[in-house]
Amino acid sequence: MAKKFSNIIFYLTLIIIAICVVCIWMFSGFRHEYGKFNMILVAFLAVTLLQILIFTPIKFTILSLDAAFWPAHQAPETPNENANVDTFMDNLRLRLRTLRSELMITERHRNERLNLKYRLITEELWLTGKLFLVYFFMALAFFDELLYFNTEVTEILFQYNRGDAFGLFHVADVPDIYFFVVTSLVLAFTDGKNTSGGAPWIHAEGTRLLGVVRLRQLRTESNRLGLSLPVFTERDFGESWTLPYERVPYTDKYWPIYTPWLPSVSVARDNLLMGINHVGHMFNYPESKGYKVLLSDTRYKSLQIIDYLMNKNWLDANTTALFMDFSLYNADANTFTVCTLWVEKFPYQYPDGHMKVDSHKFVEQLREFTKFGMLMVFVFVVTWLQFTKAFFVKVWYDPRQLKTLWVLVDAMIVALSVIVGMIMAVRDNMVQKMIKRVEIAVVVDFLDFREPAQLSYLEDVVTGLTVALVTMRLWKVMQFSATFQLFTKTIAMAWDALLCTFVITAIFIIAIGIATVTINGNYTNNFRDFHKGIVTVTCFAFGYANLVHPPDIFYGGEWLGIVLYTIMGFVVKYMLINLIVSMMRDQMASVKADRDKKVRQRITFWQFLRVEYAFFINYIVKVFHCQRGYQRKNRTVAQNIQRELNSIELKRRKTKISSIYSETIYVMPINKDLEQMKYRERIERTFTLAAILHTQMELMERLMFGDEEGNLPSLDQDDEQITDTEED
């Protein structure tokens, strides 16, 4: 009675909680604001994480200290008056369930060491597999194809001529560079009324320029370039690049147009975030150097700055590259477009345009999450906490495991996940500061959204490394499978031959790359330098033949080009690559033959799971009606047994006949120990089935003839009842 009463209280509590949740959901108001609801969920998740990661350890630390210094008195043990006493029928039912379990647990299933190993594999497979799948579904949930199309459209609009806007790929000389800046970066984002803050983009009304455009050029001391790399100057110049430099008072406060003649000063933070190099056709151009100038937010001021630069010959023969950096924002799509347009200027040919456009969503990302995305966020947090808890528990009880390789991989997964969270926090903080600068209408400054874009790129790289480590960890866990063991053993056996073949292939690729770059580097883009040539030859060797066209290597002569193309197409692509494949195939066949000859006397991982989770599997089979029943087919049981015996005898005769007429036949060797074990298992199952039948008969007898507790009437009582009946 007490148990039923406690269940009623539990169910009543659940009903009250459900009613409260429904009332909050219907009448609180956030049901009509999807973004606000997402923010509430994220706040709940953040508070939960704070409770789990910080306050809960502090709480248990205080409790442990209290229990250690001020131990509580142990209460005397008293017998439980409401304890349940099992009847004889309960014991019979328990014995029946035990016998049914023993029917599945054979002699091979009682290898405790193997069972512990499989249990650890099950736990690791559950944790690592969940983490891998969660990363996969997170990538699907947060993939936004709108960003891809925004990048493509923006690149097309800046590359080619559109109405009055001049295209970057049509730039042919220095005046064209100024004309592109005027038409595509000044007139396209301002209006004739000189409105402060600019105007919508002429190609997209919902897109506006954030801040102003920044021009940055890299220049050398001399326009004569030899075989050595160019040295970019960082000297202070006067107007029109005159020397010596003379500082004019207040130019750093009121006359920013004098900054084009002064080199940029980079700090440690700039070198940490933007210490990158832009790869051009001829050279690599650093981001931290150069001479910068900012345009204005109105058309008139920007044109005045450009006229000043043109009159003072800001771009001259010593200019090597000009970079144009700016950021766009589309309020309709909540998309930031970070653009870096740059022109590589050569002293002996026309300028060459380059473009790097990245699209991001830096603000209000949570408001646009779908229900699937929010679900994956919660699932990811729970899964990551479980994985981290398992790692720390393992290390806490046995710190020596940190010296093992795969535990170090787990530590790197946890550390990289924390680094990703820190990068996201730093990026969001940086974006919020930039947004505040926009809110106070300081639009004459250059808002460098390339820094959060670089952090987003770094976040993607670290996340990719994390997924790679999770995949490696999953590969290690999957070594229980014979297929994965086959691949691993094949690579372990053939590593020396594979290494030699890879070295020979690399030598051929490097040699052909050097030859093609030396002969054809001045005429084609695919072989313009050593790195590009190696990448092109490697891509061609592994099947990406559309990158190389035969005319690209015919600049040194047709016969020499034919020889180089033949070496790339036959020696590298077919002979060496196919040699690696055939070698792996032969080693795999050898390993598979050795594996098939070995007879294992232990159970497989799937057999362990079938017994370990028998209750759950049987429940699933029962729910989905997957269990195969007995089919009589209009025959009796004896007839079906006789047909099965006849079928076995017929197969045995056919095997004997085929062995007589065949010259060579492979006979599987018989393992006597395994056969004896199977024989013992059959005998054990026979006795177990007999015990099950006996227990079932006894249970049926007591249910039919016994009382409520299963007690049968005694023989003396039966004799007395018979005597009384005769006397009557």
C-alpha cells in the first residue's frame, strides 16, 4: 500500500510540473518570438554548464571537507519492517529467468577477462561514436548555403564590368586602378548628396559599406627585380615619395592624408591575428607591412583624397601590390562580407587582379538557429560533458594512463574543444566592440572585420583537427571488427614497402615539377613557381587531369613536352600509383588468408552484445515482430524434423561425391579443442533445457494445485479427505 501511495505522489508531481511548463509555454509571451526563445534556451544551457562545471565541484569539495573534519555519527541499523519477503513462487520465477540466461551464457561467454575488454570497448564506442555523429550533424545543422551564394555573387559583381562600375579583371594599367577605385568603391557606395555614412550599394540595396575603404600598397626600393625575393621598404617619405622625411605639426591629428607616405606600424596583436601572407603569381605579400590611406564616407571627400593621391603619384613604378580592404553588411540576410581586393603590379607586364571574399554571420546567430540546430547544440553539450567526464575519471583513478597514446588523443580532443570555445568567445567580444563603434556613428574609421573572419577561419581549422582526432579515436575503438583489424595489419606489414614506393613517387613528382617549372614557368600559371608546379603534378598524378593541358608543357618544344607528359601520365600516374594499390592488395590477401586459417575459441564482440543486452534486443524484436516463428507448412512436427534430417544427409552425400571427382579440394582443418568445447556447450545446453522444463512443470503444478504462495497440499491431508469422503 505504501508503494502504491508513493507512486501516486510521483505521478501527481510529474503532472503538476507538466501543467506548469505548458502554462509557461502558452502564456509567457516568448512563444511568438523565436529568437527570444532561442536566447532563453542558450541562457538555460549556460547556467546549467556553470552549475555542472564550477558550482557542483565546489559544493562537493565543501561537503567532503566537512565530512573529513567533522564526521557525522553513524545511526544504528534497524530492521526494515516493510521489507518484501519472497515467496516460493517468486523463487521459482527467479530460477526460471536465471536458467534462461544460463541457456545463452555458454562456456566461451564466461571468459571474464574478455568480457571486461568488450565492456570497455562498448563504453568507448558509445562515447566516441556519439561524439563523431554529433560533430557530423552539427556541421549539417550550421551549414548555411546562403553564405556561399553571397560570396559567389559578390565576387562576380567586383570582377567584371557592371553598368558604370569597372571590373577588377579589366584593370590594365595604373589609371585603370584609380578608375576601379572611383567607380566600384566610391561611386557605388555613396550618393551625389554627400550623405554622411554613405548610401546602399548600387548592385544590392540591402547591402551597405561598414566604415570606410582602406588602401594599402607594398613598394620596393627599386623596380628592378632579379632572382632574389623583393625587399619591401618601410621608410618614412614625404609627399610624392621624396626624401628626407619632415614631420609637419598636427598631421597625425587633423591631416590624415599625410599617412599614405608613412609605413604602418604593427603591434604584437596584429602579428598574431593577421600575420598572414597573400600569395600572388610571383611573390608573397605580407599583411603587416605597407603604406595605408583611408577613404571617406562621402563621395566628395573620397574623390578629393583620390585626386590628391593621383597628383602626388602615390602609385608609381616601385609599387608592387595595392590592397583594397572593406566590409559589407546585408541587414536582410544578416550577412557580413569581408572583402580584400588586390592588384599585383609587375614592372614588365599588365597588373593582375586578385580577390578574397568571405561571408560570415557575426551577430544574432542564435536567433536564426533552427529547431534542429538548437537540439544539436544541447546534444553536443551533453555528449561533450560525458566524454570529458569519462576522460577525467580515467585519469583521476590511474594517472599513469596519460603516458599512453590514445589517452593523450582524448586529452587533445578535450583541449581543442575548449580552445574552440575560447576562440568563439574572443571573436564574439571583438565583434560586439566593432558593432558599438558602428552604433556611435564613427563611420570615418576603418572597421577591420577581417580579424573576426580570421578567428572564424582558425575556429574551423581547430574544429577540423578535433574531428580528425575523434575519427582516429573511433578507428582505434573499431579494432574489435575483423575488417578494421585487416586494414590495420595490412598497413603494419607493408609499411616499409609502401614507404619506399612513396619516396620513389615523391622523387619523380619533385623532379618533374622542377623540370616543368624551369621550362614552362614563364608562360603558364600552373607552373609559375616550384610549389605551384609540385601541386599541379601531384593533382595530375592522383587523377585531377583537368588542371594540366598538353599545351601548358609544350613551351620548351613539342618533343620535350611529349616526354614530360608521358612521364607524368604513365610513370607517375599509372605505374607508381598502381604499384602502391597492387602492393596493398597482395598484402591484404595474404593477411586475410592468415586470418581465415586461425580458429578462434572466443566469442566475437557481436555475440557479447547479444548476451549483454539480451533484454533490450528481445524487447525490440518483440515490438517490431521480427522474431521468426515456427512454420508448420501443413505438416506435423515429426515430418518437419524428418525432412530436415533428410536434407542434411543429402548435402553430406553431395559433398562426398564432389570430393571424389575433384582433383584438389581445400579442407578446413579441424580444431579438436574447439570441437570439444562446442560438444561441452551442447551438453550444457541440454541439461539447462531439462532444468528449464522441470522448473516450468513445477511452476505450472503449483499454480494449478497450490495456494496463493505456491504451497501444495500434503499427502496426509489428502488421505484424510479421502477417508471422510468414504465415510460419508
